[in-house]
Amino acid sequence: MSTPGRDLRLDFFRGLGLLFIFVDHIPDNAAAYFTMANFVFNDAAELFVFISGYAAATVFGGILDRHGAPFAITQVLKRCWTLYVAHIFLFVIFVANVAYTATRFNNPMFIEEMNVASFLAEPHVAVVKALALQFHPNFMGILPLYIVLLLGFALLLPLLRVKPVPILAGSGLLYLAAPVFHLNVTAYPEGVWYFNPLAWQFLFVIGATLGLAKTQQTLRFHRRPAIIAASAAFLLACLVAKTWMTVAGFYDAVPPGTPEFVWLIGDKTNLGPLRLLNFLALAHLAVVAVPGNFFDGRRGWPQPVILCGQNSLNIFCLGIFLSFTAHLVLVEASNALAMQLGVSAAGVLIMIGVARFLAWSRGRSREPASARAIQGGE
Amino acid sequence: MNVFAQLRGVAALAAAMLVLAAYAIQAGAAVPIPEICQVPAGLTADDSPLPRAAERLKQDKALKIVALGSSTTFGVGASKPSAAWPARLADALSKQFPAARITVVNLGRQRQSAQEMMERIADVIAEKPALVVWETGTSETVRHLEVEPFIATLLAGVDRMAGLGIDVMLIDTQYARSVERIINSQPYRDAIAQVAHMRNLVLFPRYDVMQWWVTNEKMSFESLSPAEATAAADRVYDCLGYLIAKSVVHALKAN
């Protein structure tokens, strides 16, 4: 099922992130109160991007060491292609839904809302924009981000192997410059990318740098008492503040007259510093608290989550599709509390079921020829 | 527990219900709301005040309101401009305060974001209103604009007007089942609620009200002929006028 030496913590936390992304993406869903976004300033998006960077570095870094840069780069590009096809698949589902609704629903009072279907009037433009990754409707922003980050990573990987410090510094500078100079990628029909790739690349590069680093070296740093204390204190402050905001009603807890710039430190589009630091503190403490072999050979509750993480692309796409379906059920049937919790639970069970099936199917197909090691690099 | 204690409990409960009923009748008499428009009182309950508007109403025996908003404030889908909710609000408030001069100026313009409305804030201020009813969030939802700058824009607008002695009341997005299938207004509705919380503003939850009408089969916006759609728009705007008036009256008393 898993390649030996694989860090199951990555799979577990990525799986958890995918389940959170599914639940968070159902609008007006009470179950979303149980995901991390209510207790800390970051959400599953940070988790997903960081682990993707880390996992990409371990998988493709290994290939780089064994087979050299050209082969490693082609493997990254193949992965990009798979993600790209998945994105287009989700996009087609979105278009089908909008086209169906726009054709049947014709109520002038909602003319402004129906403007969301205006791209249907110029399919020749819309399709090209979608292919160019410039058109990402509701909740479809994270896959284009992942594709672009991985494309950049294909070029960066050989450099990151030899000179991580300047690359990390450059990445950090770009992260800081993006909000200051309003650097972002334009989107279609208007606006900019919801996940600014020029800002979010920093978290991916941090993950990739850590993924390539010698574990012993980084662990020595991670286990320094002063560093642990700093992370714990910051995380505790974030935990208390955000939980209070959730309980007291969002920003009710923020005193009146708070300067506007304070809002920007929690900005999701540009990965505001509060979100970034909160996530790094969380990740650091998770690494320290959960030993590397914690999940090895462990059955029981972590197993289904790990399986989701090991099939991340399939389960991610499935999650987006399911959150969309769950939303339809809530709109068409009933949005009662029991329904909200019910569709959320059903979705999680389906994701776990499919992950199990995929693992079983992959295990079977490996039996005759065990030499297909690269395929494990989800 | 003995029987008499139980009876006392029941009597106390009955008395409390009588008081509540009497209160409800009084409140109902304040702004008579057509039956088709009615929603549970808890849905629109909001105890935030309108201090400046209340002061002006008392002093000048007049209340000038500007309706700032996008397509639905403008009145899209209605049979005539006087059927838009700002005009219906003026009508409902005039019935409530027959001795006062009530004016509602409609500054709704189609397909505008809060940012675009802020660009013509001078027009709003030039009217010298006591109250601005600000309807927003739809354009942001459709165009998938960023949430944090939306909050900042709303705060800046509210503070600017407060500095000039103008109260602000907020209205969120509208609801229809088909629309919910293809857009997600939740982040923007949350943002509007946050701003209302932060500045202690009255929020009229249009989305919840319309969703209640649809869920309880009072109204439907699906598969209507053009004539039916116009009638439905007139009815919605009329009901919104009544219910917003009710919220305004409640807030004027809350000072």
C-alpha cells in the first residue's frame, strides 16, 4: 500500500486537509464549524499547499538523486498534466451546471446574479480562458494554484537541491512584494486569482525546502526548547483569539477603530502573515509532537484518513465534486441542520470508501509487476 | 411536586403568554404588514439603534433616507420604478409617521460593487440624509471579488457617513433556489454581518427572509412566465418595503 520509508504523517495530515476542504466547501454548512478554520487563522488550504510542496520534494527529489535532473523534471511535468486534466474535468461539470440553470431560470429580478453565466455568451473566449487557467469559478481556485506551483517547482527543483538558501530568500521576497506592489495574476471575466500564486509559492517552497533537507538537521532545530516555546506560545495565542472570534461571532471580538491594515494580515488571497505564521507554528508542533513512526503499522481511525492522503489528487477532485453535490442536495431538498450534518458525513464516508477502493485496486495491479515504484508518488 | 405548584406554574406561563400576545398585537399595529410578507419575528430581530436618524426625526419632524445599492435597489424586474423597495419603504414609513415628512431617494444603480458605490458617495452625502440603507454584496458574489477589501470598503463607507452624522443600515443579498446552485454568497453575507457587528449597525437579513418565504412556500421564483415574474418582483419589493420599515421603526425606538 505504501512505499517503505514513506512518512505516513504527511499522508495523514494531507488526508485530514482534504476532508476539511470538502466540508468547508459546502456553503451554509454547520459541520464546517468543526474544521480547523474556526480555531486557527489558517485553514486546510495552507495544509494542502505546504504538504504538497514537502511531498513533491521528497518524491521528485529522490528521483532527481537517482536519475538526474532531466528525468526528474519530466516526471514533475507529467504530474502537472494529470492535475491539469483533472481541473478541466471539474470545470466541465461546473459549466454543465451553470448552463443548465441559466437556460431554465429566467427571472429578471435575479438578472445581476445570472451574470455569473455571462461567459456562456462567449464560449470561444471562456473555454480558452479556462484552458489558460485564468477562469476559476467558485471553489476551483486551489487546483490551478497547485498546477502553477508545481510547474515552477519543475524548474526550481535542481536549484533547490544545491542552493536552497538563496531560493528560499528570493521566494520570501516575492511573497512580501506581492501585496505591497499588488502583484497577482489576472482572472477571467475580471479580477485576480483568489489564491495569489506569487504569494502562496512561498509556503510551497518552504515545504519543498524542508522536504529536501536532511531530517536530522531540521529535527535538531525543531527540538530546541526555545523554538518549541515560541511556537507553542504563538499557537496558543492564535488558538484563543480565533476560537473566541468563532464563539463570539466572527469579528465581534475585534475592538472598534481597529486600523484597516490589520485586516490584511489575515488576508487569504495573499496568504497574510498571520495565516502563514499560524500555520508554521502548527506544523512545527505537529512535527515535534507526532513522531515519524507514529502511524506505522497502526490500524483503526487514522487508517482511512491516511488512505485519503495517499490518493490525494483523486480524493481532492472527488471532494470538490461531492461538496458541489452536497450543496445541491441542501438547496433542492432541505437545509435543515440534520441534513447539513448528514450530507457532510455521507461525503466523508464516500471519500474514505473511494480511497479504500483505489488502494485495493492499486495493490492488485502491482502484484504481477512490483517494479512500478514511481506510481506511488501521489 | 404538588398539584398547586404545577397549576401556579401553568398560570404564570399563561400570564406571560398573554403579555407577549398583547405586545405582539401592539407591535403588529405599529406597521401593519400584509400576511403574505410575514416572517417569524426572530428572523429580523435586531436591537441596534439609529441614534442620528431618531434625533433628526424628533427635531425636524422629517426623515430623509437614501437607498444606496445595486440592481435590486434600482428595482430590476419590477413593473414600474415606484414598485422598487425604496419607494415601498417610503410608503410604509409614511403610514407609520403620518405627521412627519418621509423621503426615500433611490440611488440604486445596476451591477455595482460596494467599491463602485463608494466612488459616488459624494452623491449620497449631497442628499444630506439622516439614514442610508445600503444594499450590497451581490456584485461581489457574482464577480467573486476578494472578501477582505470588501469589508474594508464597507467599514470606510460606514465610518465616513457616521462622521457626517448619517446612520447606516445594511441589507445583504437576495435568495432564489436556482441562483444558489451556481453562486455562493455566504462569504459576502458573513462579511456584511461582521461589519454590522463591528459598528453596531442594523442588518436587514434579506437572504434569510427570502429563503424563509421560499422554504415555507409563501413565494416561488422558479419557472415563472414573464407576467408572473413581474408580479413576483413587485410583491417581493413591496414586502421588503414593509419589513425594512418595521426594522427601521424598531431601531428608531431602540435609542
